[in-house]
Amino acid sequence: MSVLPVKDGKVVESTNTSSAKTKTTGTGSLDKTAFLQLLVAQMKYQDPLNPSTDTQFVQQYATFAQLEQMQNLNKTTSNNQAFGLVGMEVEVSTTDSAGKSVTSSGRVDYVTMSNGEAKVSVNGNLYTLDQVSSVIDSTFLLEQGLPYITSKVEATFDRDKQEDISFNVNLGSGKTVATDVAVIINNKVVDSKYVKLDGTKVTISKEALAGLDNGTYKPTIMFNDANYTVVSNQIVITVKGTEPPKETPKDTETPDDSDTSGGDGSGSGTES
């Protein structure tokens, strides 16, 4: 039988005894069971000369109960937030096997509960609410893909030296890609034969501009995307030069008022 060494009236554990102890790891959370274990340990190892009172134990339990209620409330709030994300566009952040952060985006298809925790489904994968880094409004995403005029255009059409007017556009992306445009000037749609779309370049034919009076015009461009996007106040065209003579309306012929006689040309008179 081995005898443990005694020092200052206390048993000193050997190296072998210490190494036999099991190493435990904390979970980082405090539940009811853990609290009761702590309470029992506190009562067991309290100072006999200065024991804790019942009031102190009750206060500790009340504090723990309040903390638990707050945790439950936060969890319920988070779950409700998760259900509110259904149908919305989100960005999720995950970590790959190499420890690198990976961000992806997509629409939340549904929410499922797993061990009391809500998880959102994005692109066929489940993510916790903590992994959702951004929530993006669908209207904002739609507007990001709308077609537009790349830069403001200020052009001059000179009748004495007539040339076509061209400008560049962005036809959009995603669900709002356009394949054609229409030009409206003075609330009238320019005939499509005078408007040409070549790639991202729009050309208004000089024949369409030659019929305008001198002055400043702000054409409206309409794209044929899903939203029929309309862009105005981005193009200014000034028409100048020698205007063609305007046709004057022909006078309407009227009968000669001086001819009041009969068919024989002789004036009527009174016989004396």
C-alpha cells in the first residue's frame, strides 16, 4: 500500500495522481442544470463561519432566471427575424476548409427550425442567422440592373451641315436587359426607321432631326426591358441653321361681290 506524502498537515498529491484527473471543457453557456450544480457546490464549500443566507440564494436564482428569460426572448426575436427574411435577397458569409471567408448571395426560400434554432435556406444550403451578413432590398437589386444612358449628351444638329447624332447606353443586366430602344421628341415617337441600335450605340438619323424647328430639345429614351425603363433629361439636342421655307396655305376662292346682276350681265333697275 502506497503512502501519500504529508506536508503541513495536508496530503500532497503525487504527479501520477494529478495526471489521472479528467480534463473538462466548458460549453460557454449557463443553463438550469449548470446553475443548480454551481448552487450545490457553493452550499457544499461555503465558509462554515460565514455561511450564505437563504436570501442570497434566492437573489442568485432570481438573477439567473431573469438572465434565462432574456436569453429566451433574444432567441425568439432572432427566430422571428429569420421567418421575416423569406423571399428576400441576402448575403451569407461562411468559412471554407482553409479558413478563408466566403460570401455568397441569393434569395431566402424557406426557414427551418433545428434544435430550437432557425436556419435559412439560400441556394439550397442552410445557414444560421449569424451567418447572414446583409439583407438586400429586391427593388434595390432590380434598380441596379436597369438600363441607362452612360453619360449626359449635349449635341448640336446644324441644318447647313447635317449629321446623325449618336450616344451610348447600357442595356442593363439580370432580369432587366433591353434589346431595343425608342426615341420620343416633343411627345412624339420617332419612326423606328430613323433610330438604330448597334450594340450599345444609339443613332438618331439626320432625316428625323431635319424636320424639327430650330430650338433645344430633350429627347426621352424608352428601353424595351421588363420594366420599360424611361430615361429623360439626359440628352440635349440643339437644332440650328437655315430653316426650310414653310408652305403657305392657298387662299380660298370667293365669288366677286360686285357681280350682283343677273345672268345677262345687265344691272337691275327700276322702270320709270
